[in-house]
Amino acid sequence: MSGFFEEVKRRKVYQVAVAYLIAAGGVIQLASASFPAWELPNWALRVVIVLLLIGFPIALILAWAFDITAQGIRATPDTAAPRTHRRRNVIMLVATGVIISAAAGFFLLPRVSAHKCDKSIAVLPFENLSNEKENAYFADGIQDDVLTNLSKIGDLKVISRTSVMPYRGKASNAREIGNRVRVNVQLINAESDEHMWAEDYDRDLTDVFAIQTDLAQQIVRELQAKLSPSEKAQIERRPTQNGEAYLAFVQAHNLSHAVDGLEKLKQSEQLYQRAIDLDPNFALAIARYSQLQSWFVNDVERTPERREKARSLAEQAMQLQPDLPEAHLALGFSYYYGDKNYGAALREFEIARLGLPNESEVYLAIGAIQRRQGKWAHSIANMEKAASLNPRDTWALQNLSYNYSILRNFDAANKTLDRALALDPTAMELLGIKSNLAIAEKGDFGVAEMGFEALKSTQMTNEQKLRTADARADVFLLERRYSEGLREAESLPDDQLASYPTSLWSKYYHIGFARRALQEEPGARAGFLKAKSAAEKQLKRTPDVAKLRIQLAKVLAFLGEKDSAMAEAQRASELQPESKDAFEGPVITEGVAQVCAILGDKDRAIEILDGLLNRPSYVTVQGLRVNPIWDSLRNDPRFQALIDRNDVSLASNLR
């Protein structure tokens, strides 16, 4: 060994090794500092390090073989040592170089990966440390606006507000009494818990927008994200100069996300109006108010007044700020919910997506349109994207499960629902979908019973209690437990159902159906007449709702009013044809089949069902087997042939 070290010293390999290590260290430091500024990817630094590590043993070999002299580079003369010793020395040199490079790589490369700057961020809720607890909405507003600014930056992945709200209390914010606001923020690497950046702000309330803009820009710099000129302009723009209008907007926006009833949505409506009254040019508030009106149209009351208000507000926001993504989103929802103009809605949603590339709601809206167009694969992809941007919210997963259910991909539907239920095990809507899926796939009512049992231990709003009782009555009837279904339906108080017109129709439809099955014809007729009255009353306010018309058609069929029943069924099909709506159109078509079955038109009913079983719809073989609505068809051999089939998943038919 002494001969090896003497030879290394003679050939000046030590000097070359030290010089190489010093130079390589400098190169790595320079690359670490400059590559992020040049917006080079993180792997580029790893490539530089790997090349330097490979070069080290090569440098040692070159230093061994050659020497720099006054006459230039010359081969280093060999000693008189035996040939075997010279070969051994070369092998030891190469081995030493490889070992040193490997050890350095083991030390350096993991640290390069650890300092990788992942351009994904979650803005945790700010904590309200003011003595006035009612000011908590202001802390939420700061968080929401920072999120909104960041979500407009295409080079970032921003986790949505809903998904980070469970972490409330793990970040800090304090608003002093009066017109001062103090904000403390920290940017933390979630993988290493390393503090990357922190800042305190203590300013006038009127400077809150400057705080939000500065926060967004600091985060962009720390995450080395690209910021286009248009994105920079968007996050620097102040939505309003009026502090009171902004505070009203923040409160309204928080309440508009409420999931526990109509009352908070109505409060939100009033606060949006106040914000606009205080600043008539507050385009963002106008756009969000329009979106709330569209939701009322879709889920609460589809009146002409609501539709017109949603549209006029969206157009007003567009006039005030044509490049505002939220204005395009609002206009899209106006087309979607108000006009069912899916093509126009999709165009607006796509424009909104360009300005809000991290907004889960945008991808969910695009996916919702695409499934109505029968573009199932595209719809699923966008809903998965929505779920990834909002991973702790169940709404995107719930919608995704609808897609899989209508395609009869029961395995995917159940897995999606399980993902959602893991986030919220007692969510009433999710338990209901899970129950319906078990009935549709297997004719299994056990899942429904377990769901109802789970809900007994949860605190529900009055609306949720009414909907649960209505669902329980429906399941009893499907199980042919008519007396129990009748008791459940009759227990629902009319005065409480008055706010939910379809629930009033449902109550008396269930009563009529149960009494008819129990062969109590006078009671059945009385129930159906009340159901008819409830449907007709609602249709006077919302005449273009296909679901209401098909409900009325079924009641008329049970009352023996054949012509009127078929006319309503036809009208429902015209309002929501499958050719224009591949998602909810089949539901109306199934309703038409039910009307035909009630009226004794077996040929037409079976023909319709045969078609529905061969394309995306909620009709399944097990559903046909258990639902008593089809009892009039059971002795027909053609119906028997339908239910002898196996359900075919349509997952392979995605477009």
C-alpha cells in the first residue's frame, strides 16, 4: 500500500483531487443559486452533480497518466516497479475515485431533492385573535382572497379553501379593534416543516388589498413560480376601494358556501346586495351574486325572476370588468342553470378556466356540462381534477360517483363514494347515493338501513330531517313494507314541507302509492289528488322543470287521467330530451316508461326500458326486479327477458 500512496504523491494526484473538489463545490453552489433564477427545473441541478461525480474518478485517472510540464502535457513516466504492482495501483486508484464519488453522491443528491421547491400550496385558515369573535369572517376573507389571487397563477397548484378549513386554528391572524389590521403569515415546507418565509403586516384596514397582493407575490417568488403579465395584473387589481363594501362581500361569500340550509343563503343574498349598494362598480361582488342567483334557480326555485336577475348581474359584471374570470364563470352558470344552453355555458367556463387554473369549481362545472353532452371520459377527467384541487371536499367526489353510476361501473362508483365517506362518514347525500347504488347493483336494502341508523346519531337541520324521513318512506315502499312507508310519509308535517314543494308532492305520492298497494282505493285517490295539487301549484311558478312535469304525469296516470298524463310526459321529454342532456334526460325517459306502465301500455314501457338498459342510465336489472312500479309488467315474457339479463357496465363505451 505504501507504494500506492508514494506513487499517488509522485504523480500529483492529491493536488488534482483537491483542486477538482474545490472547483466542483463552486460549480454546485453557483448552480444552486442561478438555476432557480433562470427557471431551470430541479432535475437540472441533479444532472450537474451527477456529471461532476462521474468526472471525479476520470480526473484522477488523467492525473495519474499525465503530468503538466514546461513543455506541455506529457505522459508521466512509469517507475521500475513490477507490472503487477502498476496494475494494482491503477485498480486501487479507480476504486478510490468511485468510492469517494459514491459517498459524495449519497450525501448530496438526497439534499437536492429535499430542497426541491414543489409549486403546490395550501393556504391554511387564519385564526381570529380579536376580542370580537364575530370578526372571524374577516380572517376567512383574507385567506379566501389570498387563495383567489394564487389560484389565478397557472404555474401553481393551489388547494381549495374547502379542503383546508379543517385545519382552522393552526395559523395566526389578529385584527385589532378599530381600523387597524395585523396579519402574521408563515410559508412552511409541509414535507420538512421548514420555515421558508415569514412576514408581519400591521396596516390600516384600507390597506388589506395591498397585504393580499404582497402575500401572493412573495409566495410566487418563494415557490419560484412563473407569473405572466396578465396574472400579475389580476392579483394587483383591487376589487373595490370601499372598505365597508368589501367586508359585506366577505361575509356574503362565506355564507354562500353554507351547507346547512336556505337561511344562510338568503343572508348571503342580502349581504351581496349591500356590497353592491355601497359600491355599484364592485364587479367581483356582482359576479358572485349572479352565481348565487343561478344556484337558487337550480336548487331552490326556478322562477323567471331569479333567472333574469342571474343573467343581468353576470352581464353587468362583464361590462364592468370584461377580463374578470369570475364574471365569465357567473355568465356560464347563468347559461347552464338558467337557459340549459350547455354549449354557451361551456365556452364561458373554458374562458374562466384560463383565468382560474386552480379553481376546483371551474373544472367541476366543465365536467358537469360534458356529461350532459355524453362526453363521459372528459367529464370524469375534469371531475377528478376538481377533486385533486379540493381533496377534502366531498362535492366533486359525489358528482364523480353519479358518472360511474349512470355508466353502471359499480366498482368505480363504490370506490369513489368510499373516498367521500372517509372524509364525511355521516353525510346524508353520500349515504343516500350509497344506498341507491346497492339497490341498483344488487337489490340490497341493507346499506340503506345502515345509513338510516348512522344518521340517528348525527345532528341534522330541520330540512335534513324531513329529507331523511322522505327517503325512508321511499325505501319502505321499494321493500314493499307499505304500512311502514305509509306511517313514515304521514308523519311529515305539511306546514314544514311547504318551503320544499317537491317534498310536499313526494309525501302525498308516497301516501297514494302505499294505500293503493294496501288496496285502500279512496285513501289512495285522496293522496294522489293532493300530490297533483302540490305539483300543479309549483308548476305555475316554475313551468319549465321537466322533473316536476314527469312527477305530475305519474300522479295523473294513477288517477286514470290518461290523456293528461301522456301530455305531461311528452312535455317533460321535450323540456329535457336525451339528445340534449345525456345525464338527466334518461331520468325523464324512465319516468315516461313508468307512466306507460301505470296506464297499461306494456309495449311502450318495455320498449323504453330495453333502450335504457343499453345506454347510460340509472335503470338496472336489479332495480327492475325490486321496484313495485313495474309490477304490472312482471307477467309479460318480454319484461322477464329484460330482468334475466346481467347488467353490462358501460365503462368501455366512454367517449
